[in-house]
Amino acid sequence: MMCFRTLAAAGVVAAITISAAARTPSADERAIRDLIARYDTGESVPRTDDVIVWTGEFKRPTIGSQQREPLPADQRPSSARAPGAASERVPSSRRRVTTPVRIAIAQSGDLAYEFSNSEVVFDPKNGERETAVPASVLRVWKKDRGQWKMAAMFARPLYQDSSSPNAK
């Protein structure tokens, strides 16, 4: 009977330890979250030389330092046409808020992907309440000489029915 209690207690302790470890982000995940937070503040984050970037404002993905080709305004996703062209915004009011949904790091420890919900928020010059443009973001991170770098980013504004308000 004593052996059973000892085994049961050991099982409970192991389950608690495993559960706590599962909730504690690794150093790599914390580093990626830090880069996401830096990106949100407008700070430049390290990128690979051949980074692939595609957002809803451009015709096609770009690789590395290729020139981005903007979509005509009438072809942009509905939320990219949301009120708030740069000329209509209070200067320096643009801010990004990203909420990671999932960060997965490869067992090799040199690649990771991140899926996040994001909003670009700004104050319009007309005095109305702040405007938010929601998006989904998928990024690939690559570890190069011990430093995480953005290797790819796909950011797409979420569809918004033109009749639904996008103001918060």
C-alpha cells in the first residue's frame, strides 16, 4: 500500500512539473515575442537577406530588397481601404498591437513560425475615435548565428463588410 501511495504521489508531482513546464515559454519563444513587441513599436527587427514579405497593400510578395509594387486603391482588401490614409491620420498616432496565437519552434531550434492576430490603430485628424484595422499575420523566424531573424511575413487585413464599422 505504501508503494502505491508513493507511486501516486510521484505521478502527481510529475504531472504538475510537466504542466508547469508546458506553460513556461522557452528562451527562444521569449526572444521571438520580444522581436514581435519591438516590431509593434516600429523598431526595426533583424531580417534575413532573402526575407519574403507580402501584405494586403502590395501586388505580390517581395524577396529581400526588391521594390514593393502597391495595389491600386480600388483593388486593396476592404480593411486596407478603411478610412485613415496617412494624410487623414494624426501624425505619429499609428501603432500596431500584435497578439500571438501560436509560436512553434522546430526541434532543430533554428526555425520557428508564429501566427498572430494584429491591429493597426491610429487617430484620425477629424477627431473621431481611434480606428483599428484588424489583420492576421504568419511569420517564419530563422535563427542565424544565435539570433532570431524574420525570414518571411504574410500579413493580410481581415475582411470587413463595408457596412460594419471599424472604429473602436
